[in-house]
Amino acid sequence: MPFATVETHRHKRIRSEEYDAGFFDALSYHSMASPPVCSTPSVSSTTEEERSDSSVHSAVTSPGSFLDSAILHDALSKFQLSYTDLGLNMEARISNVSDLRSLIDAFSKLCRDDYQEEKQAPVSTNSAAVLYRNRNFRTKPVNFFSHVCGLGQIVHPNSKHGSAMSLRQIVDACVDTYFSCWVRYTPILRKDEFMAWYKRQHHPTETLIVNAMCSFVFRHLVTHHPRPELAHFCADQDKLQEQEEFFFDRARDLVGQSFDTPDRYAIVGLLFMACRAENSRAHHYTGMAVSALQELEIYPRTILDTDDTYDKEMDTRLWWFVWSIDFYLYSGGAPKNTPQARPEGVEVDLPRIFEQDIDEAEIGVLAHIHCLKLWRIQASIIQTLYEHDTESMTVDQLADFDARLVAYHQSLPPYLRFDSGFEYGCEDLFLACVRVNLEYNASRIILHKLFIPEPNDSHPTELSLHSLNVCLSTALLQLRTLKTCNKIAFGRCAFDRDELWRAAEVISTAMDVYRACASPIILRGINRDEYEQGLHKALAILQDTRDYQQNSKNWIQVADWIELEIRRHQLYYAHPLRHKEQFHQQPTDYFLANLKPTAADKYHQARESHPAGSMLSVLSFPQTKPFTSPSPASLIQSTLPPRSPSTATFSTSSSSPTSSSTSSSRPRFRYFNPRNTNKFLFIDENPTA
């Protein structure tokens, strides 16, 4: 999701191939979609009363014990049915729990045992059965996560910059961080134009866009791009919060001056404020941004549009940024302010990488494009499954959405898949891979968690158990992906607190369901120790973040919740779960970048000359070779059918990379033409030569 703030044993597969086939088989096994219901032979000429009598007679006279018949007649004599203005009324003459149990058993004897017959009959291929939706997740907004550091809560805040650094220096640092940290900040502003405008301003700190940008960036600057002059903010979260409030309050005062005559910077400033505002007010800023967007007639490029200028590209990026912020807010429970495109009904084109992005923001744009594709799928899932309470959800629909997600992941280029064996020239592109897979894992959890069993359901359906298995497997994989953020250079900027909370919630729910029904389907393809230590791992990952170590209230809030869940679950175990110190001894519980042999040594030197991560200097595409060692990330593709090896090429076209046996030692330079292909056609295959 757009950032609102965003571990397993060695060589253990989270999901097996046998499970994958079983899951899709189960999707067609409609009889398990809901509990068995009373069923009698249907005869159109008989009345409901006759069919009821026939059912009772069949239950009594069917082959079996005479004792069962006696129990049934005795139970039926203890209740009376009557029809009232309010509907059917049943009065039962029972005085203890045993009588109630007998009455319930009697009702079950009125129903044929269709399950045994279906086990012997061929499995039906009808997948139109209605799925049961989890009540808790159905009523809770998909992306609702509590935050305690929203801005707009302090009246008349004061700047806490102190004497070590002036306010202008803090503002300069925030602007620099915004344009240099591609992981966190979507490139929706042209850096050259903005910096020229910024330097022309006599008092840039008195403008809406600058104050909004500082309120948006300052916390991230202090935490992940620290400077010695800002160290006092790290030690005092209240000072940090008030400094953010200072920038936010000034931006809020300037909104009134800019709203009557809005410009592009005013729209961007409103969006920055929406990202950091307190929950109940954030959507107001998004609504104002959407209104200004339409007033200025800023519309995105459509798939039928022939305008491929960079100005139109920036309009498209801005429109999608508005859309993504609105999506995050309304999927968290806020009112919807979705921007409109023109002409209506025509699909909006996604952003593209342009020549102007090279050596500055191309990796950030690349990651954003793929995240947008996933957010569009999430939006479709929410609209179809979560927002329409009256519509029935069928097995076919679930299978279609799941297949759509799996197909998307299968279509990713090799450098965005953990299991491709792609050899990275630098960790920047690997970090983009981490970001995209974080969103992919979140999308699968969002899809399947709606159909997992209730925590105390002792007899859940098989399909609900399969969905829980998918959620649990993906949640454990998500923990590994999140831990990777803590282990790679600049990866901490990509850490997503909300996704860790989502994964921990799934693991905790799985423990409740497993304790209630102990179905082996839940842990199919999952290491039991890994499952039992999942919450400990989530807590350890959270505690390893800089935000937690600096006592960020948002992070402490999640840590407290996980600790409570751990203590709650330990009450049900005869033997206490292992401590997290023992768990930390697992060596390969995160993904490792498959770097070229010399890339690790040259990486830091390359970043000095290319701070944003230049693709020209970091990307290389060697000859594809078999991936001999088992990759932990192969778990992410566990539901995919076997596929032929992909060639490690940046372009999605069918052209394959030049073999090392035929390539010359001289570097090959790329040719870039976004008008024709929007691809990198030639890339240096030997940057270290």
C-alpha cells in the first residue's frame, strides 16, 4: 500500500506443489462450501407438509437401530411449531442441557447424510456454490490499521529545531530526502523544475508545498536518513511529533490562500497532508486535491492516447498518485474521492519510464508501476467481495481472483521475482523486487482472509481451511520479505508496519482456528515450528526496526499487540513456546540478493556518483543459468504450474540476452526510446570490464 507511515527455517518450503493442486481441486469441490443442509427427494406435486412428513417417516423407518427412532420421536414431542405475525415460532419443553443436546441430535436425523453419498459419487465440477465470508473481516475495512501519530492534533505547535540546525536547513534536508529516497516517495514532481522554483523563492518556508512536504518527510528523514544535527529528535518522540505538527499547521494555514487559485504544487501539497493527517480528516484533503485536479483539467493518459510527451506523463503520475492515496484511505474506512479520467469509460494508462528518469528515478517509477497494478487488483477485490454485502460470493469468483494474482506474479520480469536466479548488479533493483513482493503477498492475504473460518469454529468447511492455509503460508512468507528490508542497504526505508501487522494477525487467527479444529489442512506444506514461532518472529522483526528502537508510538502499539497475542496463545500450550533468542539462531530467514561477485565491493562507490541508483551502472544481464540451490523465495510461486525458465532480460519482449560466449568484452550501451517501446533495449552486460 502507499506508505502511511509500510522468517523461516533454512530451505523450508511454505507450500508444497501437492498443496497447490489440492487447493484448486478444492475450489471445484462445491459440496464443502457450506454445511450439509436438510435434503429430501423433490417431487413437484407434493406439498411442503407432505415432504416434511415424508422426511420424518424416512428418518424413522430407515434401516438402523430402533433406539434411534425412539429417541427421535421423544425429541419431536418436546417442541411445538407455530406461525405468528413475526414469523415461525418454536417452543421447546426442555429443562436441561441434555434435553437440548437430544433435540439438536434429532434435527440432524431429519437430514440425509449427503456427505457420505458424495464421497462415493464422482466429485461434481459445479463451482457455483456460495462461499461463507468471515464476519469479522467482512465488516472491518481491508486497510484499517490504527495509527497514533496522525497530524493536526496539537494547537499552535512550535518548532523544536534548536540551535544546531536552522529551520531553513531542516527544510533543505527534507527537500533533498524527498527527491533522493525513491523507495518511499513516488516521483510525481520534476526535480529540475521544482529545485529551480525552490531556489527562486525568497521565503520557500512560507509556501504550502514546502511545508506540506516537510510534514510528510520529516519523520522519515530523522529516522532513516539521520544527521547529527537532528539527533535530539531521535531521543524525544514528543519533540519529533511537535516539529511535524509545526510544518503541518503552517501548511494548513496556507491551504486557504492556495485553494481559490490552485496549481499543481497545491495539489501535491494537499496529498502530502492527506498522507500524514489524522484519520478523520485525511480524506478532506484528498477531496480538495481531486477538486483542484479537475479544475485544472489534469487528466491521465489513456491507453488510446497518442500524447506521449513527458508533460502528459507527469499528469498521469499525479493522477495515479491521487488515485492511490484515495484508495488507501477509502479501503481503510474513509469516504471515497476517486478522481475521474477523460474520456470516461476508457482505461487509464499506467506511468512509464522516460528518458528524463534515467539515473534519477527509474527504479522508483518501475516499482511504482507494478505496485499500481497490484493496487488495481486489490481495488477490484474490495469492490466485488467486501463492499457488496447482498451479493453471493461463489467458488468461481474466488478462483478467478486467485488465478489473476498468480498470473500477475508469473508475468513479472526475472528481476522482480525472488526465485528467478537473476544476478543483480546492485541492491537497488533487488529492493524494488522486495517492494513489489510485499504488495503481492498483501494482495493474496486480502483476497483469502475473507473466507477463513471463524476463530472458534470447530467444524469449518474445507474451502475455508484452504483459504486459511494460503493466508498463513503467505503471512509467513511476508515476514521473511519484511525481514529482508532490515537486512539490506537502504531496505529499511521500504519497511511496512501495516503489512507486518496484517501478517501477524493472520498467524494469530490461524492459531485460534487450529486450536478449535486441529485440521491438518491448515498446516499443509508449512513447517510446524515456523508456524508456532510466527508471532515471536514478527515481534523480533519489528523490534529490529529503527522506528521501534527510537520508541515510535506507532511501532510500540503493534509490538504491544503482538506481545498480548503471544501471551494469550501460550495459555493454551502445555509447553511454552521457545523464546525469541532461540528462534534468532535460524540462519536463512530472509532473502539474499543474488549479487554479482564484484557488485558488493563497487556498490557503495557507485552510489556516491549515482545517489538515486543508476540503472546504467548497476544493472547487468548475464547468461541465464540453472538455479541450483533451493531458493526460499520459491515459496511465493508455490501455487503456480511448472513453467519454462525465464531469460534474465529487462525487456518483456521475446528477445533474449546475448550469450556470454558471443558477447565482446567491450561494454554495450543502451538505446532508449519511450515513444516506441518504453524499454531498455541495450544495457551494459559487463560494467566491471
